[in-house]
Amino acid sequence: MARILAIDFGTKRTGIAITDEMQIIASGLTTVATKELIVFLKQYISEEKVELFIVGEPKQMNYEASESEVSIAKFLVQLEKAIPQIPVKRVDERFTSKMAFQTMIDSGLKKKQRKDKALIDEISATIILQSYLQNPS
């Protein structure tokens, strides 16, 4: 089987998470500068088999798209052009940043470590991916 890769898109940094080949476990992979994201993804899929991209879909509490959806939509167009062979699914990402921060607290990270926004993005991507694995509709 191939892996599933999740993307927590941000205008500056993007968190990346990946499954194992059996698509059972979601793990944080890295955080990439968003301007280097397409290059990173192309390089990664040249080394690892990926069958699906999961991209977080930020929504407001009333289910309307958040402001960042405009940037994500532009990225999705670029992604489709650059890597058309891998389909994309969207997953609601509300609360993932808060859940990521709580995960950091629960795992005993010090206050200074919890201020690492790149780590929060990577954990958020992992939560998005885990959410998809639990409900792959």
C-alpha cells in the first residue's frame, strides 16, 4: 500500500504528516516553508509512494470557509498542476491548533517548546490525518 500525506497549510509554514504504508498510524513528518512546499512534495513522492493528499479545510464555527481558504484554494490549483496523479481530499480542521497545543501540554513539553509554531503545525497535520483515518468518508 501507499502512504497518505496530510497538509496543514499556512501562509508562512505548512505542517506535514504521513501514514505508515499500512495506513494505520499517522505521524508528524516535518514543517516546511510554504514557498518551498510544492518542491518538497515533489521530492517526497519521488522517494515514497503516496496515494492521497489530505488538506485541512479551515471553517468557522458556523461552517463557513475561513479567510485562509483563499490561500488554500490557490495552493490546491498549484498542487493539481504540479502533481496531478495524486488526488486530494479535504478534512475539517477546526480546533486542530488548539488540540495540538493541548497535546504538547499533555506530553510534558516545556513552555518554551510549546511556543514552537512549526511543531504546532506538524502536530496539527497529524491530527488532521488521524481524523481522516478514523473517518475516511
